[in-house]
Amino acid sequence: MAYTELTVWTRGIIMDKEGRDIVNSVAAAARLEGKSAQAMENYVDNPDRTNAPTRKYCRISDDEIENALT
């Protein structure tokens, strides 16, 4: 299955919410177009530490995305 993946890098508590809002908004827009979408997070370090790198992901596909972990 082919899908498009968006990765948003943010910095700890300073930009954590903004990164989450970006991937959630992109996923919601894709769902409105009838596509399958998932938004998820992956912390590189403790996100409460100021400026620790964090990652947010959004996957978009025309077909249903079966597994969120792959």
C-alpha cells in the first residue's frame, strides 16, 4: 500500500502543540476529501524538557491504512 507521510519536527514544550495541530489539521482535511489519514506522535526525548526535539507524523492514503505502527 502506498501512502504519503508528513513529518513535522518541533522543539519540546515550546512548539509541541503547534506541531500536533499541524498534523491533526492535515489529517482532518484529508478525511474531508474521502481519504484515509492518521496523525501520531513520537517523542525523541522527554517533551517536557525545553527544546527537546519531538516528531509528529501524518499519513494519508487513498486506501484504508491498516496498521498505525508500520
